[in-house]
Amino acid sequence: MRKSRRSPCPVACVLDVIGDKWTLLIIRDLAAGKSQFKEFCASPERIATNILADRLDRLVSHGLVERYASDDHPGREAYRLTLKGRTLLPVLKSIADWGLAHIEGTEARIQVAAP
Amino acid sequence: MRKSRRSPCPVACVLDVIGDKWTLLIIRDLAAGKSQFKEFCASPERIATNILADRLDRLVSHGLVERYASDDHPGREAYRLTLKGRTLLPVLKSIADWGLAHIEGTEARIQVAAP
DNA sequence: GTGGATTGCTTGCATTTTACAAGTGGCGGC
DNA sequence: GCCGCCACTTGTAAAATGCAAGCAATCCAC
């Protein structure tokens, strides 16, 4: 059963997925190559661990992120963007570009990791 | 005095402005030519009036929206995007495009009003 | 110029979400 | 076994949101 959406508007539906202060920051970190829970916690915005766990679950349930067994850190949880999740990167970039152009004091520091 | 930001990351700073479920819907409605309080209320997502008033205030204080005296409806409040506000339209479009491509059941119905 | 409708909010309160701190269970190394 | 790290979960306080009602200022017909 699909939960009822607010409207058929694509903007409203996207906001129901990524319309909060944390989800896109996790996607940013994933795009930058971070994969472990503690790495997301270590980002300068200091997301609370319960919020992080909740957002990761939601991203996985939306098919934007997947868990996998890391080779680099065997036995640890790891997360990465799915192919669908990667399609959000142009959205993320347009947001970052707007911030760089219109909010003073912002600076780009992250590079999107190679596919 | 500027309120402290979470980080100098442009993504985080933009989310502090538009990172919620309502702000971009108001910008969508403004882009579609709506200008009156009641018109935003009438959108299918049914924003609460206190939230709408709060978001309009925040948008005005961020310089993205301005009040003006309407010619069409004299004596009534009216809102419109500022030039800075219009620079958000590419962001809005990238979000709408993503929704159309990746969320089933969404449909584009609004046309951006002419400048 | 008075009554009623409309507009643009504000207020009060219940519900939901978020923030912060602390705690728990699993695993690996020693 | 014991220690520490990691990935969460839980408890609780604070904040944001949702909902309904109310209210002052127009507008408009009559």
C-alpha cells in the first residue's frame, strides 16, 4: 500500500522524499564517497544518530541508497547510492550552485566520487 | 546579526532556506503566477495558514519574495518573486524534472509565468 | 451607512518531528 | 575474557507542524 501523496505535483512528491534539512546532506556525503555511519555523523552539520538512522532507512526504502558489504572495511555496514540515487546528483548540483552564487560565505569543498 | 549556520557548505545553507516541505511549493505557485494569500491556500496540498504566513515572512526576509500593491486586485496584499527569487527557478525545474522522471503518477500542470 | 461576505492573517492547542544524551548489542583484536 | 569501536536504539525535552477558531480590515450591495 502506497501512502497517500499530497498532490500529483512532481515538486510536492519530491519534497516528500528529500524535503527536509538532512536527507540531501546524506546524499551529498554519499556522493563524496562516504559510506559508513560514523562518517555521516562526522560531517560538520552534526546530524543526530537517530535522525541519521531514520533517513538512511527512508532512502533505502525509496531505492535511492543500498547497504552493501564493504571490501575496505569488512564486517562493517556500508551505504552507497543506487543508480536511481545517482540521478539526484544534478538536483544536488543545482542546489549547490545556487548556494555558491547567492549565499555569501559558502564554499565548495567536496568532489563527486567517480562512478 | 547573522544567525549561525550549520556549516559553510552551500547545500546545507540552501537547505536552511528552502529545506522543508512547503517553501518550494510557495515558490512554485509564485512562478505559476499566483500572488494572493488565498491562492496559496487553495493549492491542492492545503498548507495551513499559520505555516503559509511564516514561510512568506521568511521568504520576504531572505529577499526572495516581495509584497507589492496589485493593480489587478487593488487594496489587497500581493506577493511576487524578486529577481533573486527567480534565480531559484532552475533549481525548482531540476526538482520537478526529477519527480516527473522517477516518481510515478506525477504530472506537470503548471507553466512558469512570463517575466 | 449598515450588514454581510471576503481577505489576510493570529491565536490556542493537540500531535508530530527533532535534538540531545545516554545506553545497548555485536564484532574484532589481544 | 576483556576492551574498545561501531551502528544503532531508547528516553525525554524542545521545537515545528497541523487544525480549528477567531478577528480586524476592507469591500460591496443595498
